[in-house]
Amino acid sequence: MAPTEIGFLAAAGFVAGAANALVGGGTFFSFPVLLSVGLPPVIANATNTVALWPGAVTASTIYIPELKKVRRGLPLRIVIALAGGVTGAALLLASSNAFFFSLVPWLLAIATVLFAFSKPIVRWFSDFARGHRAQIVMPFVLEFLFAIYGGYFGAGLGVLLMAGLALAGHSDTQIANAQKNLLAAAINGIAAALFVVLGAVRWAAALCVMAGAIAGAYTGAHAARAIPDKWLRGTVIAVGAAMSVFYFVEVYGR
């Protein structure tokens, strides 16, 4: 691997790790870079999941004080996250590169829209939760479905998890963000374990992105309490939209 590719991957990992810790959307930065260095789509996605997982764990540990406030309900939610994550990962490995690549622009576009409209989505879920008994069961059903998506692809997972947490009645942003980081770490962790066991990871690329992602997650998690996210949200949305258009052209424009 050329030195420029190593630097490019590490830089993408840093931005992805910081973005995930702050507002989500890190996959928009790292996944296209892994594709650009020649990894097949399924392998690139599996490698991306493994590379970003330590960053998610790093962000989660910084939120331990917030997690202690809701620790009673966490074991069940982690089990649900693990079950969904391994299901999604198995579905990814069962997909051919051609099939998965045909889905990439759609997955990126849907994740970009979800991210762009995350605040009204979360607000709608919160309003719905206040008036319906469904909030007792529905958050767990949604978490399982979101975890399947996270194990399969993962871009925009944080937005989906935050919406599910809103439905569960979590109105404190910091506590919800802490749970989001923990659940994402569980989902990506079980998916990453399956990818590693089945040899679906390109370690040279993964380690480059991983090193950057850990540093980025540490920086982003500390900054999350102090830095307004408006500028970063705009960047993530712009990158997601650009990547969606690019891959629509790549997949369907030839």
C-alpha cells in the first residue's frame, strides 16, 4: 500500500471517528475511501465496520457517567442490538459484490435523507411516544430492525437509534447520545467479529482507518459537549449527497 493511500485512509478514519462521536455519518467519509483503494464492495463494508468499531468503543467509554443513569435497562437492549447486528452481518456476507454495489447509492441516499431530517424524525418519534402505549414494545422492535441495518451497512445508524430512543421516552440528549454510542458499538462489534472470523477483512486498510478513527472518536466525544454541530452536520450531509450522486452514476450511468 502506497504512503499516500495510508495517509488518505488514516485521515478518512479520523474524520469518520469524530463525525460518529459528534453527530454520526462517519461511514460517508470512510466507506468511499475504502472503495477508492480497490476493495470489493462487500469487503470494503466489512473492513469499514471493523475499522470504525474501536472508535465507537472509545466514544462509549467517555459517556460512562451518562450510561450509569440508565444502566438498569441496558442489558436487554444490548442483547437485542447484538442479535440484530449479527443478523445484518450475515445478510451482508450472503450478498454478492454486484448486488451489494447496486444497493450502495440507494443506501447512501436513504442514510443522507435520514441524517438531513434527523431532528424532525426524532421529534416525531418523541411526540408519537408520548401519546401511545406502543412505546413499551415498539422501541425494542425498532432497535432490532435498526441493528440489522447497522450490521448490513450502518451509514445513518446513529440517526435511527436516536429516533428509537426518542420513542422510548429518552428526552435528555446527552443520555440518549451515550446510549446511541453504546448500542452502535455493540451492533458493529458483533458484526465485526463475524467479519473477522470469516476472513472478510483487509487488515492493512482496516488498521489505517482504525488508527485515525480512534483518535477522531476521542477528539469528537470530548468536543460533543462543547462544540455546536451545525457545521459538521452540513459537511456530513454534503458528503453524503455527493457520494450518493457519484455512486448512482457509477452503478447506473454506464
